[in-house]
Amino acid sequence: MDKLSLTLTSSKCELLDNILREFGTEKYIKTDLVSKIFRGNNILASEYLSLLVQLDLIFLIGEVKGYPLPAMIGKQPGVERFMNEGGFMRRFELKKLQEEAGKNLQELQIENIRLRHTVEVQKKQIELLEYTLKQLENKLG
């Protein structure tokens, strides 16, 4: 998934995972199964298959000019492991968590700077009050 610079959403990841799940234990599947996932939108299905080819997860068999889908698709070695590790959805969720953690870290750093400033201001106020107290004690004493 990190090979290409692309924007994946939760729904796109789900569709990609659904395509790969269609294989089950089979090495090859007919693309009519993929067409069902996309409710007959073979142009869109073709785009998703192209992405999976670019990611080296599948290969196309029996491409015919003028038809958006090949006759069959085959899965590359490593697809089972990819899916066992959670597929696209798991990687999407991890990336989202990393982004949120990064934002939280940045927010904490900003809060830390703000609090340090507050501490410095309060230290100066304490010093001023201590000085004023000494002045008053000297006048009374």
C-alpha cells in the first residue's frame, strides 16, 4: 500500500479487500465475481483491479481490447499473508491512528509551551510579591 501515493478511504479499502477475499483459497477467479462487488460497474471494477496489479497483489488473465475486465484474475504470492494481516482496512486504520497520534503529540507540545510560559509569568509575579513583602516588613520593622 505504501508503494503508491494515493488517497484511500475506508470504503475504497473495503472494496479492495472484498476483491481479494473473493479468492478464498483459489489461485484464480472469474471477474464476474468482481463485477458483482461493483454492482456491474465494470469500468470502476477495472480501475480497482489496475490498482491491485500496480500493488503487485493480482495479475490479469485474458484481457480483451474493448472489454473493461479480463476473463480472470490471479493472485500473487503473499496475498494470503497480506489479508491475514488485515488487508487494506487494517493498514488504513493504522495510518489513521498514526496521524491522530501525531496531531495529539503536536497539541501536547503546544500546551507544554503555553504552560511553561504561564509558569514563568507566575514566577515573576511571586518574585514581585516577595519584594513588595520585604519592603513592607522593612517599613514596619
